[in-house]
Amino acid sequence: MAKLVAVTACPTGIAHTVMAAEALRRTAVLMGHAIAVETQGSNGVQTPLSAADIAAADAVILATDIAVDEARFAGKPILRSSTAAAIRDTKSVIGNALGHAPGAQPETAAPQPAPKPTPTVVRSPGLLVAITACPTGIAHTFMAAEALKQAAQAKGYRIKVETQGSVGAKNALTEEEIAEAEAVIIGADTHVATDRFAGKRLLKTSVGEALKQPARVIDEALALPAPAATGSAAAPAYADAVSGAKARPKEAQSGPYKHLLTGVSFMLPFVVAGGLLIALSFVFGIEAFKEPGTLPAALMQIGGEAAFGLMVPVLAGYIAYSIADRPGLAPGFIGGMLAAKIGAGFLGGIVAGFLAGYIARWLRDTIRLPQNLEGLKPVLIIPLLGTLAVGLLMVYVIGTPVAAIMNGLTAFLQSMTGANAVALGALLGAMMALDMGGPVNKAAYTFAVGLLASNTYTPMAAVMAAGMTPPLGLALATMVVPSRFTMQEREAGKAAGVLGLAFITEGAIPFAAKDPLRVIPAAMAGSAVAGALSMWFGCGLRAPHGGVFVLAIPNAVAPLGPYVLAIVAGTIVTTLGLMILKRRVEADPAAAPTLGSAAPPPTSPAPSGAGRWAGREHHSR
């Protein structure tokens, strides 16, 4: 049985770090070997390797995406790999490490001590990732991509190149490929977002340089120093958990749901700005904007006519953009503008966006032109034919029926009073707390935001109140009944309270993920009460976000007092539900794993550090 030590590290969070560590532990046990793994993530160093661990090791595995200190492994065979490889091909990683371990070789003469111990480095075939982009067309984009591929192949590297031309992004890079990559090359003459490449060697150059000097560009990228980890050891794991919870639904989004939310996300700034400017115009009086040449009239013109006038076109345009990339923008925006003029509202904008997107994508994939004429497709052929098709469908076929549906829905909602209004508020509230940032939550939110363009403000107020109460109720519960929560949960409750005040429902997700059968019902009850009371009081909200901070803007919420009462009532109901459903924490709170992070593997109290090894003798599952 061989003994191994390993270090896993990823600059973007703890998920890949912990997954790689667990994969190495499990596979080593199955292969009959012992292994001790140190993880270096945004929550600091976990299960650090001791000097005894390293001295007893036959080989070292560095499954890292950032530079780590190798001085302590002097004299030991080192296999360098990535976290992605350690997760996907764990057995090969361990096998390669053991293949260079002295204990794995047939015994001959006693080895002579080296005068100066140096690590033995075994390198797997490297992967490079690149993006090429040119604003004037597609020729340089694809020529630069091909040049980089040939140069990388000549140097013995694998390479994946994402092209961002005027016909949209092709051959998109995946998260796993980026994690495995040794370096990133951006050969572009336009802006390319680089957030997803955090912690990687990153070289920015022009598309012309990547085309003319691809070998030199690759050499320069590989010569860059590996970035050190930027995550602070003291960074709260709760923040990682919330960020991960917000990111996971986005990663899982696909198809129409993803396209709709893309449009909504681009539309929101217009709704926020327009709604708040309209509210400010009411500070001078509800009818003050009717006086020409006054400040209230200007505010109403900016917010009500300009910002709200762009709301539906932007929604439709970016739904189409999500489906067909840039070729879908023009048909989408024009279709959305027609929907707004016809009176089809946000429902018409959604229909126009999907029509424009799928028609533009079909045209892009169907029309074949000679290579030297391909640049005409995104700037002439697709906008012309796509806009013509969408426009005719909206004017003669779809627009009028959708407008009738929208008008009927608006009239129905504005006439709702009493029990019907309460039932709608309770339904929207429960939807907001059911999956906290997931599809059901987003469906309720999108429904309320879309109604703002029709001057229907009560559902928006109910939705925001209901979205604030889950994290606020959890924060209050950690203070009122601390015995139901671990020490880490009580600390996380403070942050959840701040997120709740800002209308970030995802602040409750780490609690719900840990104890869903108790937390989610309590949160749904509180949110349903908040939504129902908001509708009962007839509260209206003109801005789709902001939490308590938007309450300070005059007339953004009306009436203000009852609305605050609805939020407080929902928070109290959530807290009472948690008091009833949550059980007292029996274990030592200090020993509980940090919320949102993975607990270290169990260890045994064997002497001399041997108990830290995950193997058949010391660690069983």
C-alpha cells in the first residue's frame, strides 16, 4: 500500500476544491492506498498536511488551478494536475503519481542520495483556452482561431477557441475547460468579459496579433506567472454559500426559461429608473405632472414615456438576443416596439422576443453564403428578413389577440378586492419562498414586474414584501431561539438580515438547504402572510427592487405604513414557524461545520499523524 499526499485548490470558490479532494480520497481507498489531502479554498486551508505526512509520502499530487508552495515537497515525486482532472479522471491521476513513486518501482540497488533534492515533475498534456473577436465581421475572428489552433498543436498543447463574431458566439468555453486550462488568451478588438477567468494566466492581445504571431502569443501566455489565490482565509463561508446558491439556478437554466430571464434582467434597470422617477414626480402632487414645462412634467416624461416606453422593446430584444445572439437584437427590439404600440404589453413583448429569436436563429443556421459574403448575414440579411417576418406576424396575426388578453388581465387584477386580492397575494408570496431564486420564485417576480408597464402596482408590492420575509424571519429566529441553530448559523443570521432588508431572498438558501423540511414551510407561511396583507391593504410599489431602501423615496410605496406592517407580520410568522418546527441543536455548536462549506473528512486518533491518512487501515466509509 502506497502513501500519498495531495493539495487541491481552486481560486473561484470551494466547490471544485472539495470535490477534487473527496474524489482523491475515495479513489485512493478503492485502489488500496492511503492519502492525506489538504484543501486550499476561499474558506482558508483545511486539513493541512503535517511534516510527518509529507515525510511518509511516496508521491505528491498537486490538483490545483493556482500556484501553491512546493518547497515543503522537495525530494518527493510531484504530479501536477488540475481540480477538473482530479474530479473527472481520478484513477489516472493517482496512477500517474504512483508510476513515478520510488516505492512503485522494482527494488534494485539502494538509491544514492541526490546532492540537491529537487521535485520530479510529471506534466499531463496541457490545455489552453482562447477567445477571438473582431467588431467588423467574422473573417479575422475565425482566421485567428485557426492560427492559434495550429500553433498550439505544434507545441503539443490542446486548445479550445471560442469565437465571438458578428454572427454570435460559437464553440463556447465550458466551466470545466476553463478550470483545467493552463492559460487564457484573449485575441480581440472588442470588449470581452473576463470575469469567468479569475485566477488564470490571462493574456490580452489584438485579433491581428493572434493571427500573425500565434506561436509568440501562446509563449507569452504560458510565460505569465501563475496568479496567487485571492480568496481571504477569513472570508465568510456564508457569503460563498449565498453566491453559490444564486449561481446554481443560473447554471441550470436552459431553453425558454433562460431566455425569458435574460430579457427580464436587461429590462429591470429601465423599470427601476422609470418607476422611481414617476414616484418623484408625485412628490409635487399627484396631478402636478400635467402642468407643461414644470419639473414634475419633465420627470414624468423621462420616467413614464422614455424609460417605460423602452421597457417592452428591451425585454423582447434581449429575449431574442439570448436565443440568436446579436442577429436577434434588431428583430426583437422592433417586435417589442410594435407590441408596445399595439397595446399588447409585456405579454406581447415576450411573444415578440421568442418569435424574433427563433426566426433569427433559423435564418442564421439555414442561409448559406460564400465565405467572403458571410459578413452580410448579421448586418443585412437576418435583420431585414427577421424584422419583416416578426413585424408582419405582430401586426396581422398575434398583436391584437395578445393585446386583448393583456387588457383583460389588467382589468381583472385592478378590480380585485377582498378575498380575491388576498388569495392572489398569498399565492404570489408562497411562490416567492418556495424555491428562493428558482423557477417558481422567478415566475412570480416576472409576472409582477411585467404588470408595472400596465400601471398595476399591487402585485409588485406583494412580491417584494414576500421576498424579504424569509431571510428576515431567519435572522430574527437566530436571535430569539438561538438554541435551534448552530454557532455558525447564528453568525450567518446577521448577514441574512442585511440581505433580507435589501430584498435578496437567496440569503435564506443556506438555511433551507441544510434543513429544507422545516425552513421552507415556515418561510412559505410568512411570505404568504406578507403578500396577502400587502394586497389586502392595497399597497402599490412602483420600483421592482430595493427592499427597505426604496421605502425612503416619496410615493415609491403607497400606503407606506400598512406595507411595513405587512413585512413585519410576515417576518414574525416565519420566526414563529421556525420556533415550532426547528429542533434544539444537540451537538456542540462550535464543532458544527461552517454553513455553506464542506466538513473535513472524519479522522481517527491514531498516533504520529497516521490517523489523518484515508486508507484501509485508518479510514473506512
